Amino acid sequence: MSRESDIHSEIHHLKDKIRGYENEINDLENKSRLIEGWQRNIQEGAYEPEKAYDMTYGGNFAGELEIKAEEYRTQLCQNIEIGQNGTSQLLSDIRRIIETIRERIEECWSRISDLEDELDALAENNSHNNEE
């Protein structure tokens, strides 16, 4: 195989790799949007209403039942908050992964550029050799 053929083959391989990376990014972004929607639904539909709800009548505890209910509500809110924090961390991790993949795509494009420069140099050398 000639060097030109090797270069074309590597460029093709790198472009396939880039398409794969772009598909991974698209998949991660779609999943991230889905998770963000679920997180928002939990925040708006469960956490905020539950945290704001006052179980006491007129602001005063009427007895043991209300005390236990308030303890359960507090625990529920804490558990939701823990889950929401974990979800936020997951979304942050996804963003970092996407950024790493984008860096790899840039590395591929840089390598393609180097290979194309090498192809141009080979073509120029062949042109000079044919003139002689």
C-alpha cells in the first residue's frame, strides 16, 4: 500500500470515529434532557409542594399524630433532596463526558488536518518529480 492510500484510509477511519462520537454526544444530550425533565417534575411536583405544606392546623401542633406526620414530611423532603443532588451530579458528569468527547473530536479533526497537509506535500513532490 502506498503512503497516500494509508493516509486516505486513516482519514476515513477518523471520520467514522467522529460520526460515532457525534452519535454518542447526541444520545447523551437526549438522555440528559430527559433526566432534567424528570428532575424538574420532581422538584416542582413533589419537593417544593411537600416542603411548603404546613401539616399543623393554624400553625399549632394538635398532638402526636401531627408531630409524626411532620417528621415523615421532613424525612421525605430530605430524601428527595438527596436524590435531586445525585441527579444533579449525574447531569454534571454527563456534561463532562460530552466535553471529553468533543475534545476527542477536535483531536481527530486536528489529525485529519495533519494528514491532509501530508497528502498535499506528497502531491506536490509527485508533481515536481513528474516535471523532471
